[in-house]
Amino acid sequence: MTSQYDDYALQSRYSANTETARDSADVETAQATSSMELPTARERLLTEARQYQKIHYALVTRVSAGELLLLNNGYEEDPPMALPLSASDEPDRFGLQLYHRTAAQVDLSDKQVLEVGCGHGGGASYLVRTLGPASYTGLDLNADGIAFCQKRHNLPGLEFVAGDAENLPFSDQSFDAVINVESSHCYLDFPGFLAEVSRVLRPGGHFLYADARHSYEIAPWQAALATGPMRMLSQRNISAEVARGLERNLQHSIDVVVYKRILPAFLHGSVDSIVGTNHTRFCRDLQSGTITYWMYLFAKA
């Protein structure tokens, strides 16, 4: 399984420069650093992160051989959610529970739905089979992932398209709902993404959204959401549920580590240890508030 923690960590490297500027005795220098150097540094690092993600996820697709259908973190409630699942879906229970809670915020039956950032299509397949949309389009920047989805998930009304979240290849007012699960932290232009979601939604359509951010990113993230083109209907901090899902899902995550396919057997124990450490670190950050995970519901006027 890939580590979303690595995505967040790579995109946060510029924060050390922020803290240095903030603590500087020279206020003018700090302000100049904050206003000029840091945005440039952040854009550079986000560009680096995006290039890494394109290569990383394409490699994951090529070596996963159909075993890794979901790339998102898990979700579990207390008491347990106990979502009814088929035997074939059961191994991905905790990832699917996050999809279900996000998508089921509104009734999707007979709706035309777009998922931006569909990964390997496991969530799309589950939602088509259980929530009854009229049509469901999964979009992802990873062309290898889309090719995999097109071969793996053959269901009526389900299609997959390669494309950019910040430049959606669809006409205005094409969909009744847009879903985005744990993908937007990769986007260079988040306000631009929100504008694109609003553009392709029909009036009265819904944006069903879940993702995480580091603590220092929360204020600008939530400001972008609050001032964006859609009206917020609900928001909920689900950090505890995601941390619980990660804890419950740890062994499955270790079992499906795709890089074991290209590494010699004597390194598998080390890989398992790295995966376990990353999960533990991410859980700790969610529990401490260093990273918080939120679920939202928006509507287009």
C-alpha cells in the first residue's frame, strides 16, 4: 500500500522555512521571506511533490497486479460501522467505509456522478454497485491507473477517464454530484479545483469531499473552502475515525505492500517495518492534531 503520509510530508517541507522566518529577530527580513521567498519555495516543492506522485502512483499501478484497489486511508467508527460488504469487498473494508460515509451524505440513486482522483477504481466500483447512480465517471491523472480501471472494473454505467483535476475535461453542468476522497492535497491550485468542480456541477448539485491537512495548512484550506463558489452544508472532523481505521487496517496494508514484488525477499521485513512505522506516525499525528482529517458536504446554488 502507498503511504499518504509521505504525500503530506513531502508537501510540508517548506514549513521549516516558515518557522525560521517567524522566529527571526529581524521582522522586516521575516516579512520579506514570508511574502516573497516562501510562496516560490512552496510552489517548487508542490511541483516536486506532484512529479513524485505521478511517477510513484504509476509504478504502484504497474506492480500491484490488481491487488491494490483502494489507495486511501481507512475509516472506522466507535461502535464499529459494520457496513455490509460482499466477501470480495471485505479485505478493503476500512477504505470502503470512508468512501461510503463520504458519498452517502446525499442520495446518489439515479444521479450522474463524477469522482475526481479515482485511483485504482475500488471506491468507484463499490459505489456503483451499492448506491445506484445512473452513471459514474472516475477521473485520475495517472494514465496507468485509468488503464487498469478500464480493464478491472466492468460495470454498466461506470467509465474511467484520464484527466487533470484542475482542468476537468467535461462540459459545464455535466454532473449531479462530484466526489473527491483523499486526493486534493496533491493539487497545485486548490481554488482552481473548486472552481472546476462548481463549473461541472448542475445547479443544486453536491460536492462530497474528504481530505487531510497539516495543522499550519488548515486556516488557508478552510478559508478557500469558505470563500469558494459552493455553499457549505456540513463539515466534520473525522481524524479519530481515520486513525482508528488505520489501526484496524495495518496488517492488510502490510500484506499488500506492492514494492515486495520488485524487492528481494530478505528486504521484505524491512519494508513491513517501514509501513508499520509510517502508519503509526500518521495515526499519532491525527491523534495529536498535527494532521487533521475532515469530511465536507457542499451544494451549488
